[in-house]
Amino acid sequence: MSIVTAKEMLIEAAENKYAVGAFNITDLVQMEAVFEAAVDKKAPLIIQTSVTPSKFLRRDVLVAIYKTLAESAPIPVALHLDHCTDVEYCKRCADFGYTNIMIDASKQPFEENIRQTKEVVDYCHSLGGASVEGELGTVSGVEDQVKVAEDEAALANPEQSVEFVERTGVDLFAPAIGTAHGVYKTKNPKVDFERLGAINQLLNNQWLKTPLVVHGGTGLSDEYIKRLIEMGGAKFNVSTELKHTLIDTTYDYISANREKYDPGKIDIAVKDAIRQVVGRWIDTLGSAGKA
């Protein structure tokens, strides 16, 4: 259908009480698998890359592949830079064609977080065609070599969240509510659903203007996911599950076919496995058929 910003599809998702999956990819096979799953499900899609893969694979190469796939896909697709702490790198990725940028200054003092986030927002909005995600509070766990101990994780204050959004002008807002990057250590992690609902109420009471983002999707139960959507979650980030699927599938294939030297068959096995994972997420998020 079209190359779009994340905000365009997420406003519709939030208004209609479903969420869009934002899937972190680390190579072309994963990107193609995610595209194929979304097209098959007729679902809007956000492709994400963390900073390290974007540098390793090169942002210009990633954008070129994304545009090639997106232009022929009958669904809206955005390309998102995830958890970037470098203001200048955020700007360069927007220059190259990323349609959504996350500036993550959440570990900075509040005023510095606002300053850095606003700088990226102002730059991306001046370009046109790029929306910006900001974060307040700290999501525990690991994402792209950014480590946060659980006891350091600070949840977003609802009133401060409003100030943050109003002063920065961010298009999407990721408040820390207790979800975590990586693998949860318990089946029932402590997630503050009410905090997300309160933030959504304060930000979007009269009309929806700032869709909310849930980080740390891997490992959340269907019950948790549906409740988070009810509370305003419109974008769900999924990273760890795709990494595990890629590595585990590769290991299983090689273990079972040790005498075969056909990389293409490994790619096929990985693509099939990733496609199944993404399809399940799309169904759970309620975005199937919403493209």
C-alpha cells in the first residue's frame, strides 16, 4: 500500500483498540519473513532496527531494502530506529529514510531528556515524513547493549509524562510501566497497567493525539497483552523472541543436517519460523485484517 510514519497507523490502532507489532530485525531474512507474515495477515507493520544492526548492515542498505519491499506490499509499513541514544545518529537515519525515530534519552535527567528529544523532534518534523518516539522512565533489561538493572528501573510519572509530551512534541510516547527487555524471570511480571491507563487518560482524554508504546513484548501473556491494549498500548515492540527464533532454528537445522552445506535451506527454515512467530503476534494484537 504505502510507506508511512508509525504515527499514522498507530492513531487508527489506538482509536479501534488493537495494536501494531513493531518487530526488531537483524538481517534480510528476518525482514522478509516479517513482511510476508504481515502481508499474509493483511496487517499494518512496523519494521524496527536497533542501532547496532543499522550500523553493521548500513542504514542506507536497510532503507533501500525496506523501500523495495514496502512499495510492493499491499499494507502500510513504517521503518523505525529503536532505542537510539545519539541525537546526531537519529538525524542521519531520518535523512536516509527511516520513517520513525526513537530518541532514547530516558537515562538522562528530566530536563536533558526533554532537550534531546525536542531536538530530534524539531529536526524530523522539519524534514517531513518522519515521526518521533520518546521515552520517560527506564525499561529494565537489555536492548542493543543498553543494560538497566531491575532495581534501577524507574516508572513514568503520569503528570510528568504530560509535561514531557507537551514540551517535546513527540508523536509517540513510551512510558516505563514495568515491562522489561529480554526474557521475563516470572510468568506474571509486575506490570503497572493502571499507570499506563492513567497516562493515556491524561494525554488522550478529549482526542487521541499521542499513541502509547509498550516495550518488552517478548514473554508477555495474551492476558497481559490484551489488558495493555485496553489501557492504551498501540505499539508493541518484539525483539528478543525473533532473535531466539533465528538462533534456535539455525542451531536445530544444522544439528539435524550436519552433512549438508546449503545455506539457502537454513534461510528457508528461519524464514518459516519467524513468519509463524510474527503471525501469532499479529493475531494476538488484533491487527490482522486492519491494513
